[in-house]
Amino acid sequence: MPNVFDQADIRFIFPDNWKVIDSHLESQHRRSISLENESSVQWSVYIYSGSENLDELVEETIRAMHMEYEDHEESEPYRQMAGDYELIGSRMYFNFMDFILCITATAIEKDGHSYLFVAEAEDREFDENEAVFGAVAFSLLSPQPSAQTN
């Protein structure tokens, strides 16, 4: 059975073999949640109140990754479908130790919020988990059922 994250008006489902490793929900302007699986594959979402420049959010992420990982191989435009939602951004590759890391930064604006999704994994593991990244984003972006009160 999948896990459910449901805090601070943020709700989404994620696989039962993943766990929340970090969350910052106090700020009204930017909130974030990060997940990780047992293989250290990571997925994070940054939620901004209001409209943000999505291209600039992706570019800031690219700059931050270049500072963290010096041995950059390449970057390319990247598009991921999360159900009916199209996430647009960039895919980056970095050499880290004996691995090639794949990192994506994608963004979308929906219902008065801007969302930045960042996924990071070793290249092969990224491909294996790409559908999971899309499914988690889709569950976050999809309309949530209303809570019933008795």
C-alpha cells in the first residue's frame, strides 16, 4: 500500500519503499518536501505561492547543481508527463565518483502555485524510477478529494 504525505494542505502518494527525508512547510512563500528510496534515489518538490518565473527556477537549480557537482557532462531540455500535466525543464548529467548522475529540474504552474520538481539518481536508476517521479508529481498536482465532515 502506498504512503500518503498529508501536511500543510499538501497531499500526495508515494511508494511504500520511499521515505520523507526532509520537509520545510513553515513558509507561506516556499515549501518543500524531499523523498528518498533505499537506493538513494531522490525526488523533491518546491512549492511557491503565486506565479514564479518557471524558467528562472529551473536555471537556478542548474546553477546550484553545477556548484555541487564540478564534473558536468551535459544538459539538455527535458519534458516529463505527470498524468495529464506536462513538466518542462532540463536534464543534467554529472560524473560523481564512478557514477553518472542524472538530475532533472522541471516546473509547472497550477492553481495559483508554482511547482519545481527535482529528481536525482544514478543514470540507470533514474530510468527505472522515471515513472515513479511522474506518478508522485501527478498525485500532488491532481485535484484532491474533499474531506468529508460529519
